[in-house]
Amino acid sequence: MRKTNSGVPQNWFCSAMDLSAVPLLIFLPSEWNFSSGLNMYVVESKGGAIACMLLALIFLGTWPAILTLLERRGRLPQHTYLDYSITNFLAAILIALTFGQIGNSTPEMPNFLTQLSQDNWPCVLFAMTGGVVLSLGNLSTQYAWAFVGLSVTEVITSSITVVIGTTFNYFLDDKINRADILFPGVGCFLIAVCLGAAVHSSNAADNKVKLDSLSSDHIDAAKVSNTSMIPNEAASKDLENGNDPAQKAKAGTAGFLVQLENRRSIKVFGRNTYIGLGITFFAGVCFSLFSPAFNLATNDQWNTLKTGVPHLVVYTAFFYFSLSCFVLAIILNITFLYHPVLGSPKTSFQAYLRDWNGRGWALLAGLLCGFGNGLQFMGGQAAGYAAADAVQALPLVSTFWGILLFGEYRKSSRRTYILLFGMLFMFITAIAVLMASSGHRK
């Protein structure tokens, strides 16, 4: 076997193609631009963008279920969100220092560390604004999940995100997406929002009927008769996973609702139905603004950068985006430790440091969300941020977890089931139409 001057065997390329390149081509779309020391790693093809979106969809649909599970087990949302915020920011740092540093820095596409010292603050501020509104949205949804439920919260917020955010992105992206397909999809999302609100209202009425009949349900009444409405060590046990099967009520029964209320950290009994919907709609508006802000940060459609200053690469923009999201989350949640909202118990930073119950799950949720957002932006930079909003199909994943893990909509009325099916059907239709509108950035 002869070697080149660099010491590499001449038939190395044949061997690599025969052995290692096959699984690599299976894993990565062939049109992705993967650097081997020459160019930065970027997604450039429509197929690669869709692959990013699908992977982001799984990540972004799973982390809300993890945080919901912790709240239902009694862990304080302030503690959970502080843990989540740490790894969420860590994911952005990892992406910036790996994908953002692959290849040589060029004047047209500088790498992450090079861009940190450039005069690109107008676009940096757009990225940080997107992080602020995303942080407010995520912070709001952790309370909305308790009031409205995981499934409905995710459908409403995601649909509002598409109706407002996708419209903004369509014009910011110079209309690279097909309007005749895109906007009918947006209309389907709007219908899904209305059906989601109807599902929540109908399910709330079903729960009220169940609780009103609790006195006549002798079995469930016996199970909850000795249970205080204030969480304690016994009530905080993980009844959902069967640690105490002798006293666990069946999902969907009045006894199950009372047991859930006893151990969860956010109390919802007796609260006005519209509180949860109000929080949900506020979160949806916040979510609808972060993607257009990120779009402006990476593409500078308003020409805010000085002549000769390159646009922010997606990895640099994502770092600043996540930095502002992290800082705001830390400030607000430390404040909420001592001044809680919506009836959450008061706690302290010392109590947070000692609270290891469920911390691993909260840290995992932050990583999933961070990598999910990064993949969404990588796909959006290639196929258009309007089409990348297809990751807002995440409620399909969240609804699966909500029904499987939490028993949502068990023993509900026929009207609720019909509305739920209609909501999910319109949502699936909207996502399919939105992905069909994908374009290609020139």
C-alpha cells in the first residue's frame, strides 16, 4: 500500500467510502454541507431542513411533559425552572463551540468566537429580544399546564405562534414560502386554537360534574377522606407511578382529581377557568415573536449592520438568544422563590439547592429544549423560518405524553372527545400544509 506525502494511504478514500461513508450518508442528508476543516457546518438543503425540524419536533414536544410530570409530583416550578434554565443555556454553548467552530473562519461566514468581537450589536439585540420573549413564554406555560392541561396548552400556544409568527416570517423571508399553501395552513391553526379553547372549557365542566358527585362515590370518598388539601410528605409520594397502589384512584375519577390536587405544587381547584386560558394566550403571543426576532438577527432584513459587517451565523445568534433567555429566567425565578405567584408555596435559594427530587429530569428537559430550539433555527435558516414553524406540531408529541402519563381526558364526556379529535385533526392538517409550503433561501 503506497502512501502520499502526507502519510495517508492512497486507497484510504476507497476504504472510507466502502465502510464508514455508508452509515454517514444514511444518517445525514446528502445535501448537507458538513465541514472537514474548510467550511462551517450549515444546513443548506430542503431535505436537511426537514430532518432538523423532525428531530426538533420530538425534543420540543417531550420537555414540556417532563416539567409537567415534576409539577404534578409536587416539585415547585421555581426549582424546576432554575434547573431547566441552566442546561438550556448549556446546550446553546455546546452548539456554538462545536458546530459554530467547525471549519476556518471566513469574512463572509466567521465562526462563533470571531463574531463575538465584531460590531454586530443591532442583530445581537434582535437575538436577545427573541430570547426574552421565549423565556416569558416558557415561564408562563409551566403555570398554564397546571390550569389548562398539557395538551390544550401546547395546541393553543403553538397555534397562536404560527398564526402570528409565521405571517411575520413569511414577509421577512422575502416570501420564499408558497403563500397559496402557507396561509390555508395558518387558517387551520386558527381553527385549532378555537377548538382547543372549547376542549378546555368542556373538560373543565366534566371535572366539575365529577367533583360534585364525589360525595356519592363511596370508594373514592374513603380514599380521600383522610387527605389534607395541603401537600405533605405522604401526599407528595409518586402515586402516579404506583408507589402506593392501594390508595391510588383510577385516572379520570373524582378521587384521582383530588389526589392530584393534593400532591401538585400549583393548586387549581376553585380557580376561574379563564385564568388558565389568559396565561395560555399570553404565552402564545410571546412564542409568536421569538422566531421573527431570530430571523431578523440572522438575516438583517432591516439593514441595521454597518457596511462590511457579516450577518450573525445561526450559532452565534442562538448563543445570544439563549443568554438573554437564561438571564431573565434566573432573575424571575429567584424572585418567585421569595415572592411566589398563583398560590405557589414560598421557598428560598437554599431550599432550591437542597432540592434534588426530580432535578435530573429538569436538567434533561433543559437539554431537550435547548437542542430542539437550535435544530429549529438551523432548519429555518435553510428552508425559511415560516416553514420551520412546522415544529409547532410539538403538541402532537405532548398530547401523546399527556394521555399516556397523566390520564388526561380519561372518563370525559362525548362532547369533549369530539372536540379533542377535531382539534388534533385540524392541527395535523395544518402541520402537513405548513411543511408543504417549504421554500429555499437563496
